[in-house]
Amino acid sequence: MKSDPSYTKGTIASTTTRRPTDSTTISLASTNSISRGSGGNNTTNTGTSASYATSTNIWAKLLGGNESVWDGLDGRDDVYDDHNDHHDDLISTKSRYENEGICGTAPLKICLMGAWYETRHFFETLGKHPVIIVVSLAVFGLVCGLGMWAVESEREAFVKDRMDTAKFVARETAEYFANEFRRSMVPLYALREAIQYSKNFDALPSLIGNYPSNLQAENVAILGGDMTQRNITGVCDQPQVLADWKSMVTKISDEHDLNGLIFRYRLWPKNVACLEFKGGEAMMDSGMDASYSPHPFWSQVVIDIQVDRWNGLHVFGPFEAKLPSGVADVFCTHIPLWTSTTGENAFKDVVKVQGTDVQNVWGFTMLYLNWSAMKERSNMYERFENVNMEFELFREEEPRLGDVGPKGLPTKEMTKLAWSEQADKLNEGNSVEVKTESLHGIWINRVGVVGDNGWNPEWWPTAVASVVVASFILMVLTAMTMVKSYLHKDLVNRMLPKQAIRKLQRGQTVVEKYNIVTVFFADIVGYTGAAGSMRPAQVMKMLNELYTELDKLAEKHQVYKVETVGNQYMVVAGAPERVTGRVGAQRVALFALDAINFVSKYQTKEGDKILIRAGMASGPTVAGVVGQAMPRYCFFGETVDFASKMESTSKKMKIQVSEMTYRLLLDCVNLKFVMTKRMEGGIAGVEIKGKGHQLTFWIEKASPCEKCFELATGSFALVPCGHIMCADCNEKYKML
């Protein structure tokens, strides 16, 4: 024989049984009120209520006598605590606090333990119902998506408005400077016209003469380079010349009312610095000859405006200059003057400009613009500060005047016209550029917002976080709501069949008739060990463990648990799920055998064991829900009453079945049941009040075939139940 080493063959010790006529028990089914007095002959089917008599079962031992053990425990706080089980102690203590309304004062350990149980139960429910997770995640995604869409829409609108504002302010500012710059250059055009048509200074070029006439010195060091100096004393310092120069410049300046933006004018006949006007006074200039000076800036100026015939005004800057008010950024602007191209001297006056002969050169005039004053009057810094933006105004192209300006400063730096404090942090991602044409070339105004958010609003990160948090909270609330709903639904489904729930929800009466069902009753009728000294909390725990395992067996064998009242357990097969009579009887019989087998091996931590008895009957029955308060799915009819009497007249650790159930089990196809006829005093059957003498049977065991009932070569012992299976059945059912 093949055997698992963990399998041990043994027999169940016989126990003393009592006849039904010697017992007084409690037996209550959900649909029957069965009152049994001494002799077991007082059975009444009331349908909805129950009356209790004293009993010799475990409850009777605890509650025996006129004064029950429960009465003796009244007024004592400690007897309900199971000090051997910390879990029960915590739960019972917590319940006592809650019942007394002082949960807030409960010990921290109890509160934490309660929170842990709730959390664990929550996630266990999520695991049982994945749809909760799916729906909760869908709610999170939907709410988060809608929230993000709303936030993103607001962000895009804000960014667009902010960028439009930046473009508007940038364009307005650039155009303002371009217009002001253009307006400030008008006096230079007026000065050119006045010089050419007034005739006041026509003699100056001939008096200065061509190089090297009146040469005073060469390679004289000045800022930014060297110069060639001509002696202009007696020419440019003539009182009449100075008076005419002052009168002309003052008149032009007053007419255009630039309010000090133009602070200096200079006149260069024959490209020699002859006259200047600053501080309201006219004076003789330095005598520098730009045509022959090696100075990089001034040599480039005359080449641009005379050799290369510069189109329009020749503007350079800004660069630093010392003014009476302090150091300021300035622009210098040059415009050429030409002699007449008509008459007998046309094209005869030739000047060598930096080595190149240029005809009809009279010279040039220029002015200096206070760029710092123009920026200050524009209030540009305040305007950008008011819209919380940074800016940078610069020229698009590099200056053409070599590497240095008139004061020797690098010309590359002169492309920047104006900027805010944090303009260096502007880049393509956080700024926009607006181009504007000016007399100084193409001006670009770059405007943007610096900082971590760039164009985005300051509230954007907070809004995104709020949407995510709110979505998560709604997800959790949805999950909690669904968990509560599913817990309620699961609880109702465990209490009532689904078809009954649907009818109750529609307000219909739940009444169903079943042609044949098999009803099972079991009752605790005895115990061994120290169960009589167990505390009530220990008894309740023991019963909970026992009935929980029986519930698992009921689910395993697909039978419907009707109820548990006191220490009585009732199941049916064939209702509410309709099956054939044989299938229903087989399911209940297998459940009963497993229940007896489990109880025979069950014991508490203290080593206590309990004893049960069971009964089964088959036949027609009616089921339904009676009343509205605490609805229960109840079974009515003779079959229920008969099954209860099968249990009450049974014996300890025995399963008594009616004759109809016996015949149904004999007809089972897949299983063979070993059943023996009940004999009392040599007479088959048992006397049942209201039924008379009835033929009943004991179910002993079941196996797939008759060979499985006995040990034989090749048999298999199943672990842990200990059942025997023949080689053929083991081969057939081993995968099951």
C-alpha cells in the first residue's frame, strides 16, 4: 500500500450517546420554532419564534441551574476579558470604550490597533473587488484630467496674455525710442541746411586749407588713438564766426525744444575740428584733422560718410562720456557736407580722405545725444517693473567703426542700448523679441520673465499640485465609498440570495416553491476537557472558529447556509440554486461528512473538544422573506420540520438521514455512500412525534467507488482527511 508518512491510521473513540427520550435540548431553525421538552416529544412548528428549554449541551453547562453563569458575572468587569489572548483583550476593551462614549480617551495602543485593523480590512476588500481599484483609478484619471485641462487652459490664456503684454510693451518702448531718436536727429538736418544756405561759414574750408597747410603736430596722443592736429587759431576763433555759430545752434535747438537731450554740436570744415557748442557757449575745437589722423574711430567716420558715401545719418553709440551732471551714455551722429556740384569750381575741390581722393568735400557736422537722459524720461524701467518683466534693448548688427569707440571703449559692448537688472537671464524660452527700424539700424527689444516658472503664472505649480491632491482625495473617497458599498452588498449577499434581494429592492414579496431540497441541521450536544470552566468570551471565540470552518465547507460543497442560531447550524441544497434531488442530497451529505470529520479533530487552545449531532431530510419546501424588519430568507414546510427532528433524534457525532434522503444518495452516480439502518432495541428506525415510527439511516462514509472503502494494494491515503482512494480513482481524480 502506498501511504503518505504523515498519514496515521486510527479510529474514533466511541462516545456515550443518549437517547432522544433522555435529553432536553434547544433546536432552532430560521423558519421553525421547535420546542423540545423532556423526552423530545414536544415539537411545534411556529415559523418565526422559538422557545428555549434547559439543555445538557455546552450552553446548558454554562447556563445550567436556576441562576445561570451569565447572572453570576453581572457587575464584574474582568470576567469578559480573555487575558490569554491580547487581540481579544484589545477588541473587547475598545468596544467597552466605544459603548461608554469615551473612545477619545482610549489608550493609544488600542487606537493604533483599531486603525491597523480598519486599514487592513480596507485593502483586503480592494483585493477581493478589483473593480473598486479600476473605478477609483478611473475617477482619479478623470478628475485629474479635467482639472489639468482647466489649469492648462488657464495657464495658456495667462501665458498668451503675458506674452501679448510683453510684445506690446516691447514694441511700444522700442517705437518710442525710435521716434524720440529720430526726433532728436532733426536738429542735425536743420544744422546742415543752415550751414549750406547761410553762407556764414563758406570761407572756413579755404582758410583751413588742404593738408599739410597749417599743420601743427602729428601723432598727438588722445583717448582711443593718435591724431594729426592743424593750427586753426585766427580761423575758428574769430568772434564773428563764433557768434554766427552760437546763434545758429541756439536757434535750431530752441525751435526743436529737446530740453537738453542734445548737449554738444561740432563743425568739421575740411574734416578739421573747428567749432563746437556745449553748455550754451560756442568755442574753437581741437583742430584735429580726421582725414589724416590715424585714430581708428575718426578715420573710420570719414571713410564711412565721405569715401563710402554713407546713406543717411551716421550714428554711433552709446558710449560713456563725462557731462557736468556726471557720466552718461551718449550717441554721436555725423552727417557729411558737400560743396556745390554746379558752377566753375564744381568737382575741382578734392580732399584726400585717409588716402582716398574725394571730390566736393566741404566737411561734416555732428551732435551728441544724451541717451541716459532719454531713457530716464521714458520711464521705461518703471514700465517693465510694473508688469514684472525684464528687458534688453540692443542693435541687431555690430558697429562698423573698428574695435573701439571715440573714447577707446570696445565697440562690441556698444550694441547694448538699455537693459534691466536681470536681463542676462533672458533666453529664447522665457522671452520674446520685437524688432524696430531706427536711424541707428535695426533695434531689437527682448522682453521676458525670469524665474523658475518663466511665462507660467506663479500659481501654476500650486494649482497642478492641488489638482493631483484633490484627485487623489476623490479617488480615496470613491474607494472608501465603494468599499463600504461592496461590504454592505457582500453582507446582504451572504444573508439573502440574489434573486430575493432583487425582489426586495423592487418591493415584491419573496415566495418561492422548491419541489425537492435536502435540509441539514447540526447541534452542539457535548464537550470534553475543561470547556465547563471556559469564560464566555472563550466560548464565543470557539463557536466562531467552529462555524467559520463550517461556512468554508458549505461554500466548498455548494450548499446554502440558512442560519446559525445559538449552537445550531442549518444548510440546504437544491435551494435557492435549483438542482436535482440527487445532486442536492449528495452535496449536503458530503458537507455533513466533512463537518463531522472536522469537528472530530477540532480542539481549542486549551485542548477542549466538542461533540455534535446532525440530521438530514429531503422533500418539498417553500422559501421566502417574511416581514420587513431584519429580513431573513426562511424555509417552511414539513421537510424542514422533519430535518430538525432528524437532528434532535440523532446521536453524538452521527448523521441521521430520512428514508427519502437515503434513496437519493443511493442513486448518486459519481459517489458511493456507506449507510447503515438505524436499529433501536432490534427495531429498525426511531419513533418521532407527529411522524410516528420512521425508518432512518446513518451515513458512515463516501467514496468514488466501492473499492475505495477498504485498504488494498495500491490504495492511497489522502492527507489530511485520511480518506482512502483506490488506485483507479486516484488516477482518475488526482488532478482534481
